[in-house]
Amino acid sequence: MASDTKEKILDTLLSFYDAPRFTTVSLSKLAAAVGISKAALFKHFANKDDLELCLKNRILNDFSAVVNSALDSWDDENPGRAIAIILNDVINHRRDFFYLLSTCRTFTEDYFVRELRSRGTVVFDTIYDKDFNIINMHSYFLSVYVSTCLLVMLFIVFKVDSTVQNGQTGIDIFMEEVSAFLNDGLSDKSVINDRLALAAIDQHCRETVDALPPSGKLFKAFANVVKKNGYQGVTVEKIAEEMGLAKSSLYSYYKSKEEMLISIVLEETEKLDALVLSNLETVSSVGEFVYTLFSTHTAYFVARPEMAEVIKGLISTTRDKPYCDAEKQYDEQKDTVFFRRIEARFRSLGGSQQVLNSHSVMLMVILYALPVMTFLHCRENNFSNEIIQAAMKEIYFMVETGMKDFRGEL
């Protein structure tokens, strides 16, 4: 009886997460939904932290079992199927996903790797030693590729919701598309195998980045505060101090912290987006399109690593509304202008209409997210610029040829 009540409490808490939440559920509200007193909750949990930990562990234990089962059925001729099984489980347990998204201060693949590895998911033993040092670079970047694709797919499916609304038929169609993309990539005959041609694109992208005006003092100050304190630690006072100004001087330009944050983020990302679009106008094939997209981001981040800190915060910060508002506007800008324009350019070059066809913009978001996440992973590991360049090429060939036949060089 006590165990049944405990599970009912956990199930009820989960029921509040049909979407990500900016604030946690109060114990009074939870108790009322369960139909018991607030004091009765403490017969089953020591405190609120214990309650949240129990639910997190239940979710991760269940997810670990699904991952292990999917990997046990791994087929080298169809590796995408195992990944699609995992994706399908998360789609069908969206409340679990939203709970972790809402209650974790940072939400990254590394978080899940550590949690799953602690639960016996042995696939990560081919990537890391017991101290979490990388022992296989190719496997590491393959995991970056897969995890980035999965996260993008999840966020778009949950945002658009058409796949779930179409029931299991819609989900099954999407899973087939996911398997095909991960197995075969773009299957593009214009993939660039000539290293000199790749080097020429890299050189062009570096030159276009070098020609840009420098980032503004406000943006650099903001990025430095993010680097030192994390997004949650950003205050107007700290930004002003970083710039050697009085707090009041910043408020003479912005009405609120939220307005300042949104303005700072959008102004700089618009520069990057404009550069990407400009460089993509010079390409003549899908292979050049994909690699130019990757190379432009690489050159930009290497030259302006402060931008990586800001994007990292936008991706991983989940609980503070001002940053979620900034991310929302950032996403809206991408959805309404940027991704539609690069998708049109991709199609004009003969890009396949059949890749992830039920979510037309999804492929563009994946192609955008991959160089960003690859750079962030490289930066976290203090990799050299040479390794960063090699990693981008590795990811590029995964996109073009898929997982099934790809053999890395790193």
C-alpha cells in the first residue's frame, strides 16, 4: 500500500510536465493533486530533494533499460534502427523528457552519458576510460553526431507536435525516416573527398570571418560573465563591472535585464547567420553546401570563442525564464527567416526532398546544430584547432555517407 502511494505521488508529479516548466511544482499543489495532505508526503520521502531524486532515478533507470535493449539488437547493416527505437521511447514518454529538461540546471548529452554509464550502459566504455578520459576519438564524435541528431529531432517533434498528433502511424513513418537518414546520410553524390578542395573552402570561410567587424564591447563583457558565472550568474552589475561602467549607464539603453539579454544575443547571432547565408550563396553543390555551413561555423567560433559560450548557455540553460525568453526569440528568428532560407538554398542545389521529409526544416536544424555542438564538445575537452578541423570533417562525412558504411580517420 505504501509503495503504491509512493508511485502515485511520482506519477502525479510527472503529470505536471506536459511541457517544460520554468518553476518547480510546489509540495502543496502536488499533495492536493494526489489527494493527500502535504505532511503525508513526508511519510514516503524525506524531503523535496528526495522526492525529485526518486523520480529522476526512476526515469533514468527505465531509459537505461531501453537504451541497453536497443543496443543489444544493434545491426551494423542498420544501425539507425537502434537509435530510432530509443527516439521512439522518448517520444512516447515525453513527460519524462520534459521533467529532466525542467529540473536539470544544465541539459547536455554529457549529463546523460554519465547517468547512463553509471547504470551499466557499457557502450560508453568504448569511448571513455574509468576516469572519463576519451580513448577513441572516432567513437566519441560518432556519439556527438548521434546525440545531437536525437536532441534536435526531439525538440522539433515536441515543438511541432504533428508527429505525435498523427498517432502511432505518424511516429512509425518518422522512425523509418530517422533510420534511413542515420544509416545512409544524404546519400549525396557531390560529397567532397578531395582534401585540397576542403582546404580551399576552409580558407575562404576564414577570410570571410576575418573581414567581419569585431564583436561589440557589451557582447564580449556579457560572454565573459557567462563564462565566469554561468547564465544563472549573469547580472547587470557584473556586466557593467566587466565593462568598467556604472550599472545605471546600461539601464539608460535597456528597460530591463531581459531586454538587454535578448538584444545582445540576437544582434550577434544575426551577424553569424548573415555570414552563413552569404557563404552559402557561393556554393554549387549539396556537398559544398554542407561543408561550407560547417566550415563557416568552425572559423567563426575559433576566431570568436566568446560566441560559443553564449550559444552553449542558450542550448543548456533550462530553468530561468529570462534565458528561455531569449532562446525563444532566437528560435523564432531561426524558424521564420534563417532555416527557411538555407532550406531553399539546399533545395535549389538539388538537395533531396526525401530526407526527413515529414519535418522539412528538421534537416536544416540538424545541419546547423552539428558544427555548433561539435565545436562546444571540442572546446570542453581543450582540443587543438587541428583536432577541431578534423572533427568537423569527420562529422561532415557522417552526414554525407551515414553511419552504416562510415569509417572515421580520427
